[in-house]
Amino acid sequence: MSNQTLELLAKRRSQYALGKNLPLSNDAVEALIKQAIRLSPSSFNSQSSRAVILFGADSEKVWSLIEAELRKIVPAEAFAPTEAKMRGFAAGAGTVLFYEDQAAITALQEKFPLYADAFPGFANNSAGMAQLAVWTALAEVGIGGSLQHYSPIADAALAEAFGVPASWKLIAQMPFGSNEAVPGEKTFVADDTRFITLGK
């Protein structure tokens, strides 16, 4: 079956061998990321997803700050693999910090109290869709990336360093850059453990 959406999703892979040789200008990459997030769905059209888009030295600073926080909790004798990961992420051209605006979520809870308990979960769904949209859009133009979750380890340090509003909650980090290696083959678990189809 030929399907353009599925073909694009198949291009999205976790790329850990990143470089700084982007196929597009930084301005074009920024515009692509913003549009991918704009077009991502959100519950009640809340548009609660936020992003900090960093290039060059600012992107490298993200991973330096996270590394500094990790050094406080990871034993020194076991830190070498973690350090290598941080340096690999910093080797890329940029990083997207994905946030959800808690003020927007609170406003929905107040406006629709019947769903108040559900809105944080809805926001997580929106965040995931925004992340996938950006990741896939980057992959389509030949830019590699991966999705990382180093929260809340360095949330405060990142917020202070980049002027992030207090109501923004950090969800994930996406280092991106040129593809400097071919990702390994993607494997899948058996369909019968993942899907149930009825009535066809």
C-alpha cells in the first residue's frame, strides 16, 4: 500500500549521530518547527504546546546544563556513558525544548470544570502529537533527531538560562542535526500483541 503519510512516518527515526550540516537555513528550520506545532491538534483547540528553539551555542548550552545536573546524581565512576550521550546531543545543530503552558490548561479547567481532571492528560496527548509532527517534518527534509526526557532534572536551570515563562512545563527535549550515520533497522513486535480488529 502506498501512502504518503506512512512513508513520512517511516522516515522518522531516532538519530544519535548528529552533525551541524543542516540542509536548510536556520530560519527555514525554525519556520518548519513552528508550523508543525501550529498544525498539531489540541484538546478544545487550546493550543497549549510551547517550544524553545535553539541553535548553535545556545543548543550546546542545553546539554551542558543537563550534564551538570546529571553529574550531581550519577556516580562519577559510571558517568562516562552519560557524558558521551550529552556530547552527542550537543554535536547537533539545534535543540527543541517542548513545553506545555500550564496557564492554558488551568484556564480550560476553570472554563470546563466537568473535564478538569482530564485536561492534564489531554495536554500530554497534544504534546506528543506536536513532538511527532516536528520530528516527522524534520525527517522529511533530511534532518535527524531524537526525543529525550531529562525532566525535571534541569528544568529550573534551562528556564533561567533561556527566559522561559514560569507557567511553561518542560515535557521533552529534541536534539536535531545532520544525519551522520544510518540508523539501525527498525523492528516491530508482533501485530497480535498490539492490535485487535473486529467486525470486518
